[in-house]
Amino acid sequence: MRRILVTGGAGFIGSHFVRRLLREHPEYEVTNIDKLTYAGSRDNLRDVEGDPRYRFVQGDICDRPLVEELVSQADAIVSLAAETHVDRSLLEADDFIRTDVHGTYVLLCAAREQGIERFVYVSTDEVYGAVPEGYSSSEMDPLRPRNPYAASKAAADMLCLAFFASYDLPVVVSRGANTMGPCQYPEKMIPLFVTNALRDEPLPLYGDGRQVRDWLFVEDHCEALDLLLHEGTPGEAYNIAADNYRHNIQVAEAILELLGKPRSLIRHVADRPGHDRRYSLDWSKIRALGWSPRQGFDEALAKTVAWYGDNEWWWQKARSGDYQDYYQRQYGWRLEAAARQEGEG
Ligand code: NAD
Ligand code: TYD
């Protein structure tokens, strides 16, 4: 295995993963196919653009001829390309079905035709749906996605495993927990709250803020994907998590504390429909392969917050243009209703 095709490498996790491949495997050649949607940017990999082992191709994973050509030049595929934001999928899911489901199918078909050595599909913990207190999902559990994003990922996840069962395609599926770190588009909770706090704007916390997420640092997530690319057993899924459980409100408070901003910036707003109360993964299977996370929650959050503090140019660019329309659509009425309620109370 020498030639790796990464999809979605201009996004958050993908860009860290491409950098890691080039750093840890000097003999590898990496091709990155990315459509450069609102969530992807070549800025995220400027530092490796001059590396002769790296090639960027702007393209869509639904473009069958292009995908067939790139797959014919690869030994292995790691697929991260996706529409990834739950709130956007609740507003409109067309692109999620197109990219996450059909795009993955196109990749799988090309991989099958070309006899690819390994296909790592980057799925998510959201495919299990909400997990009751006291329980952690294992890889054998049924998938019960509860929002359009999670459903599109679950469909692709199952297609991948079906291609193993039906055609012996050597697929490995990862199901990672919520991830934080530099270069995450400021629509997800942590970068949204950090950049709002830096601008002294309210942090829109959905509902009571007592939902639970387990937070993984992006470098840890990428180390796990690297391990699965080389050591994962074909046909198997692997949970990736860190046991860094926090209520959302604790995350908001920790961000404000790190930035020296007042707690009054927290605004409880109308909840996300179908909001999964808790995610929790049993990750003993990947631990048995020799992986465990290196970063605790506090360290990971401090590094993340510091990066946004030092890279205002990056997030100001991300927050310009269409972002403003999305922000207004998602948060305008929520923040107005919260302000009205505060006025009445
Ligand atoms: P992201 O939104 O930051 O990046 C997605 C990338 O995919 C972008 O660069 C975008 O341009 C590209 N893309 C979108 N549609 C495409 C298409 N049709 N063809 C080619 N490229 C396309 O996402 P992320 O947070 O880095 O997530 C990467 C993967 O990891 C996703 O598959 C996601 O479901 C999964 N995941 C994310 C998390 C998380 O917390 N961020 C956790 C677990 C799993
Ligand atoms: P998010 O970062 O969208 O990831 P996911 O939905 O994949 O878990 O959200 C993380 C948590 O933060 C989730 O419980 C929803 C909550 N949240 C808010 O309270 N306010 C927000 O503005 C956003 C984007 C998320």
C-alpha cells in the first residue's frame, strides 16, 4: 500500500488526516479529492501544497468518471467527504443524501472494479442514535439514526459493510465521537461558541444544555484512522472515543472561562428537533488494537481555543458570505425568542 486516495481532505478531520499521512508515512503518495463546499478550504493544507507526494483534485465524489480515474491510481481509500452538520440536514437534506449516500456508493463501485486493497469509511457515533444513561454503544448494536445527517451516514455505513459481505471488498468502518480541534468550520458547537465568544456575541445553547457528548481531539481521531487503515479487520466497524464526557453547558462554561468572558453570554435557545440527548461509545475493540486517546478534555479544549484565538483570519473568512444567511436562518428567530423571554422574565 503506497498510493492513498483521501476524500474530503480539505475539511476539518480530513486535512489533519492528510497531514498525518504525509508526516508518518514518508513513502506514501496522497491524493485528496474534495469538492470544496462551504466547509472545505485549501487554506487548511497550505503547508503541504508544495510536497511532491501530495496532490489536490477539486472534484465531487458523485462524479463517476473522475472517481474511477482516481481510484484506478490508488491502492487504498480513506473516505471522509460528507455533508456533516446536523442542523443543516434538518433544514434541507438533499446534499446529504447525494454526497453521503450516493457519493459513497460511487466510491464503493469504483473500489470494487479496481480491486482496491483497503477502503476505510469514516462513519460517526450518531448512527447509533441517542444512548440511554448508563449504556455505551458497541459495534454490534443496531443503527438507529434519528436525524437526516445521521441517517445518511448510517445508510453509507451499511452500504460499506454490505459491499464486504457481497463482494469481499476490504472495507473497514470507523464510528468516531464528537471531534474538536483547529480548522473546524464554525457551525459546530465548539468553534461556533469560541468564535462567538471572541466576538462577544451570545452562545446559543440548545434546550437545557444538559445533553452529553464525548469529546475527541482531532489528532487522536486521525491516529485511530491511520491504525484502522493498516490494522483494521476487513468487514468490521470500530468505535473511536475518549471517555471525555461533558454536558454542553459545561463545554460552554469552559470556553468562556478560557477566554475570560462572562457567563452571561450563554443564551438558552429553542432546542434542535429530535436532539439526541446522549452519545456514548464502548471503544474496547480499537483499544485492543493498541490505540487510546492522548488528549484529555481540558488540554484538547485549551489547544482548540488557542488556535481560534491565533487564527482570526481563518474563521473571519469562514464566517463571511453565505454563513451569515445560514446563521440568520438557524439562530435569528431562536435568539429573538430568547431575548423576548428574558425581557418578559
Ligand atoms: P467537514 O464538514 O469539515 O468536511 C467535509 C469535507 O468534505 C469538506 O472539505 C467538503 O468540501 C468535502 N465534501 C463535501 N461534499 C463533497 C463531495 N460531494 N465530494 C467531495 N468532497 C466533498 O467534516 P469533518 O467534520 O471533517 O468530518 C469528516 C468526516 O468525519 C465526515 O464523514 C463526518 O461524517 C465524520 N465524522 C465527523 C465527526 C466530527 O465531530 N466532526 C465525528 C465523527 C465522524
Ligand atoms: P454539534 O457540534 O452540531 O455536533 P453533533 O450534533 O454532531 O453532536 O453539536 C454538539 C452538541 O452541541 C449537540 O448536543 C448540539 C449542541 N449545540 C448547541 O447547543 N448549540 C449550537 O448552536 C450547536 C451548533 C450545537
